[in-house]
Amino acid sequence: MNRSDFEPLGFGVGLRRCHYTQILEEHPRIDWFEVISENFMVAGGRLLQVLEDIRSHYPIVMHGVSLSIGSTDPLNFKYLKQLATMVRQFEPAWVSDHLCWTGVEGRNLHDLLPLPYTDEAVQHVASRIRQVQELLERTILIENVSSYMEFTCSRLSEWEFLSAVADEADCAILLDINNIFVNAFNHGFDAVRYIDSVPAERVIQFHLAGHSDHGTYLLGTHDHPIRSEVWALYEHAVGRFGRVPTLIEWDDNIPELEVLAATADEARSRCEAVFRREGSRVAGPL
Ligand SMILES: [Fe+2]
């Protein structure tokens, strides 16, 4: 993969149903939208027209939740064909999904589950990512997920696993800063060390989101404002990776579009502040 093949999109927000009408009527000043691919896997009708209209005014990226790239089930070629059709129709800047599994033996567990961090799993997942990339004829982004358990058979750290999969598959990385923060608390590792260890040339997008604090563990609920500690980690990531396109992810208790846009603007301001503070030490643009 080549970092320069990806557009420097700026600061976007997740496209959510409750905002469709406002976006279509007002065309608010937002750099780009991230679309949940599965929400638009329909045979036609108004929903696809809505996306066509939004796409004619904004860049979009397609973010999936059903690839189940880590499963031992065969790849779902029916799903991949639908995804390829959407890619042809809407020409997203890129396509992403999660480094996880969501089901096995044909059963969908509707959750993004972590993998064992082993060399065997690296080879398994990387070979599947390569197949998907060949089928879609493009480099895909894989995202680190939040997790609440670990496999005792793991031999690599989470960041070593993510890096090894990306290198082996020659794919890109969507780095979710909130998920790193959540997992660092839940599993007791150093979030900064994680960010400092991921291959910089592969990081093409950031996610920023809120989470819930349950005392003994954090839950990646995406239903709160972004915590100050996650903003601080974001600034550290900008210092290492540069002006990486950043997405505000909000999935529950979704606020007004103005709040999402203001949060995207806060990411922009913090990113620029890092550049003013650290200048040429920061990585160049995508
Ligand atoms: Fe995310």
C-alpha cells in the first residue's frame, strides 16, 4: 500500500439516520461522512437515493461491521459482492472494517469480538484480508476494536498483532484512539506505547468516540462526549502520524448534528495546535 493513494479528507462525522434530512436541506460545513456499509445494502428505493444525494455533496468512506475477517468460517462472498457493488456505485474514498470476528459456524453474534494474538491468527487473518483486497481491487483499512477479555494463548501484544496483520496483508489501519484508551485501562497496558509502536505509514484514519466508565472497566459505548484523556491521546497520535483524517463516532444518544460538527472542529483545532507546537517534528500530510 501507499499512503499517498489516500485522500487527506479532514475531519468527518458518522452519517446517522436522524440527520439525513438536515444534511440534505442545509448541506452543513462538514468535511466528509463515514457510512455504515450494511445500512445501505438494500435493493433500491429512497435510502439509496438519500446516499446518492449526500454523496453528490460530500466525500464518503464506507465502514463495515459484518466482514468477520477473523472468523474460521469461509469468507461471505455474497456479502462481499454486495460491498463491491456499493463501492462501484458510491465511490468511497476508502473501505474499512474491524480486526475481529463476529460469528462462527454460521451464527452471527452481533458483536466485534477480539482474536487470540498469535502468529497463526496473524497468518489466518492476513490471508483473508488479501483475498478481500483482491476482490474489491483496493487496499482496505482494518480497525482495532475495544475488548473486555483476552485469550490465554495470546503470545503477542495487541499492537504487535495489529501491526503484524497489517504488514503481512499489506493493508491500511484505521486507528480508533478511544478503543486504545479503553483497552489500555481494561487490560492494563500503556496506550502511548501502543500508538508509538504501530507502523506510521499504514495509519490512514482515526476514530474518536466517547465511552462509559463502569469503575472496574471501561465500555466503548460511543454515547458520550470524548473524554479529556482520549483527546490527549489523540494529540499524541497526531504528533506521531500527522494530519490523519479523523472521524467523530457517535452511535447512541446521538446529539444534534451541530454538536458532532463542533466536535469535528475541536479535533481540527487540536490537530493544528499540535502542528504549531511541534512543527516539523510532526509527520507530513497523507
Ligand atoms: Fe471505531
